[in-house]
Amino acid sequence: DGFFRWVGKKNSRLFSIPVILAITLTALAFILPHVADMKFSALFLAYFITSAGFSLVFILTRSLSAAMVSHSLQSCFTYSVILLESYKLYPLSPIIYIISLSAPIIVYFTAKWISVKN
């Protein structure tokens, strides 16, 4: 009940067929480079939900920067876990860790720079 009250009449278009269709098509396009086979699986579902989340961030904030930062924060978390787990098997350069952990900040300032240029 709280979510629907928060969305309110102003954002009632969020549940319209065109918006749901756009989120679905965007999610399928997002899945293509991430999942080798398009068979329905847990990985397919995880990427679909993740992409739908990024779409909702964009729709609710009207900011591509917010969606980009959301994506980089999610990727930062994922890569951090992978890097920390793989360090036991393969030592990596500290530069890899710096780039991975600073990605959200880099993306944020790049998006701000692009928006100022336009």
C-alpha cells in the first residue's frame, strides 16, 4: 500500500502498457550481451530484474545519470566480490581494484560532464 501511495496519481503511467512494454524490451536488449544463451534460467531472470530496476530508476528520476550510477554501483559490488574471491587464486594488480571500486565515481562525473556539454 505504501509504494502505491508513494507513486500516486502523478506517476500512475508507471503501470501503463507502453511503459511495461518498454521496460520489457529494454531488459531483453540488456540481457543479450550479458547472457550467452537466451534460455530462461536464474541468470536470465537476475539480469531481467536488474535491468527493470535500472529502467525504474530512469523513469522515476528522469535522469540517465542516476541509471548509469545505479548500474555502476551494482557492477562495483559484483566485481568487488569477484575480485576478493579470485585474489586467492590469481594475484591481481592494485590498479584493477582501484578502477573497479572507483567506477561509480568515475561514471557519475563522466555523466555530469556529458550533461554540461549538452
